[in-house]
Amino acid sequence: MVAEKNGLHILLLEKIYGSKTSQFYALRSARDILKREVGSLRLSRLEATIGTAGYLCVSVCGVDFQGAKNYLKWKFGSVINFDELDVGDVRRGRFVSPGSVGFGLFLDIGVFKPRKDALLPLYTMRAQLVKGKALSLAQIVRLYGILENFPVDVRVTAIDRDQGTINVELANSSLELFDLWRRDRLERVICCGAARREIRRVLAKAGAMRDIRRIERLGLMEHAVACLFGISAPLLIRRIGPFLSAVSLSVFHTAKIRKIFASSS
């Protein structure tokens, strides 16, 4: 966060990446969201650009810049230094290279100076996501459609200052979202790397708009496309995939997850 007279720059916990077209649309969406959130405040400047490590950089100036800063940090979260992080903090995170190690998944939770990723251990994922069943990391990743940059809320459970390590668990907000998805029985296509406008345009181009219930925003460039009941998410991917070659797509396997939870009740 860089201060200036009557203003400052904030790195929020939203990321912009992917193709130049996708980044253009994402920045446009970011500007629309910012205007909606703090546009009524007395600000002489409210700009959105791509900042360090792809984080959304917001520049605010004007009489109410302090109020805008506090609100945006509360609403979206912002990057912090390692020594500012505490056990119990709830942070927005994005998965980094899912499945690259066998003992858990790393997440970028916006910790800098020094730059640190957090670990979501496999034993925690089993307890929170598959009712303690001894599934492999790869199996859980496939079940939940976890992709690079898939955003979740996490709670910090342990910090080792000497070793520079951070352990986390999924926060209630993310567990409640997954529970809602499981209960509504709809299959979902997870999309990472495209703005909402792009997804709508591709769905229309593929003639698939009539097959979806809604597009759920997870982040600026991350969405869940909820299919109508009975519509296959893998089939939808085959239809729209050719139009989204630079976008990561996966399936949230509702029926399989429901089966795991039913067998444990």
C-alpha cells in the first residue's frame, strides 16, 4: 500500500491474469464494481490497474480516500507483510499449482515481504471436504474441480515465524458455499481466467444459455456456471471449451460429493 497526498494505492486480493482480452474485460468489470461500491464517496480519482503479482491495484484520491480505503480493504482484503499475519485471521486465497505436491495444496493469500504461500494440509482437506475418508489429494482436487487461481476463504491455523511457514483451513464461508452447491444438486463448470462478459458471450455463441441456471461470481476472473438440473457439466465443457482455449475449466462433481456425504451419515 503506497500513500500519497490525500490518496493511496491499494493491492486488493483480486487477481487479473490470462489473455490480454480477458484482462481488459476484467479491468472493466473491476472499475464497474469499484464505482458501485465507493463511487458515492467524494473521490477525485478512482482507478483500477494491474499491480504486483497480478493483484488488482486501486488508486484512490479525494476527501473520502481514507473511508474508501478502509471499506475496500474490508470488502475485498488487501496484501499484507508476513509479520502482520496472525493465527485466526481469515484471508482470501487462491490455489497455486494444485496437485504439485502430495501432502496438501498451497494458496496465495497475499502475504509479502517476504512472499509466502500458505499450506492447506491433506489431512485438513479430508476432514473438511470428504468426511475424513482416505482419498488422495488428486481425488479431492478432481471432485471439487480445484484449479489454479480457484478462490476460497481460509483461516490461519498455525504460523512458524522461524521456518516461514503458514498452515490454513477452509473458512466457514467457503465450506458453506460448497455445502450449498452440494445440496442444490446442480452440476457446475468452474472457470478460471475469464471475465463474466466473456463467459456469457461464449455460452450464447455455443447455444448453451438455455442450459444454465446462472453464472456465479467467485472473483473477477473466476466463476461457477451452474447448469440446469439434468444438464451434464462435462458435456457443457465440451461445447464451450473450444471458445475458451486460454481459460481453465473443471467440474464440481455434485453427485459424487453427495454420495460421499450420504455414505458417512
